[in-house]
Amino acid sequence: MRNDLIRVLVVGVVLTAMVAFCSSSSQAQSSGETLFKTKCAACHGADGKGEVPMGKKLGARNLSSAEVQGQSDAQLTEVVTKGKNKMPAYDGKLTKEQIGELVAQIRELGKKH
Ligand code: HEC
């Protein structure tokens, strides 16, 4: 009986520590990264490669590829603001600042791959 109680306590402490660790590490993410994961990852994948069912279906390009990274910040901003084919327009849905953070996040994705 006593051992069971101790085991429950230990599991409780470990879980609490894990939750605390996870929430603190997600706060450390840049807001561009969080925005990308919530708004864009469904089609582009969290890593921007578009290797998710929706991305494959709609023809999303690998955002870390040279073709995309070779475009200027202004061009990427334009695509996100106005949309392009199946890519939705975010004008009015996201602020200019948020779109700027997303373009910075796309650059980060380019560096990683
Ligand atoms: C509904 C699915 C969908 C969502 C959500 C989505 N995209 Fe896209 N995106 C696409 C598709 C499909 C393309 C390819 C468009 C084309 O070239 O025909 C694309 C293209 C792009 C491009 C241009 C790449 C190129 O081909 O030159 C950028 C940049 C981009 N998306 C960024 C984003 C960002 C940032 C978000 C989140 C705010 C986002 N996308 C959300 C589907 C999506």
C-alpha cells in the first residue's frame, strides 16, 4: 500500500515537471514560429517542407527550397498577403507585423534544411 502511494506521488511530480518544462519551452519559441505552426503548418508542415497530406494535395512548395528562399522578403510578403492559387490570402487576417514575423520564420526554415 505504502509503495503504491509513493509511486503515485513520484509519477505526479514527474508529470508536473514535464508539463512545466513543455510550457516554458513553448514560451521560448518566437511568435513567428508559433504563428507558422498554428496558421500555416496544416498545408506547409511545421518544417515548411509541405510534406503533409493537405500540402501534397494542394501543391504547396517546400518553403526551405532554393526557389522559395531565392525570392525577396517583399515577394514572400506579397504571396502571404495576397495569396497565390490555392495559397490563401492573409490580408486582413494577419497584421503586417505578423506577416513580417512569418517571412522571418520562412528564412529560419531555410537555414535549417
Ligand atoms: C490551405 C493551405 C495553405 C495554407 C493554410 C497556407 N498555405 Fe502557403 N501555399 C499553399 C499552396 C498550395 C502554395 C503554392 C501556391 C502556388 O504556387 O501555386 C503556397 C505557397 C506559399 C508561398 C510561396 C512559395 C512559392 O511557391 O513561391 C509562401 C511564402 C507561403 N505559401 C507561405 C505561407 C504562410 C506564411 C502561411 C501561413 C500564414 C501559409 N502559406 C498558409 C497552401 C497554403
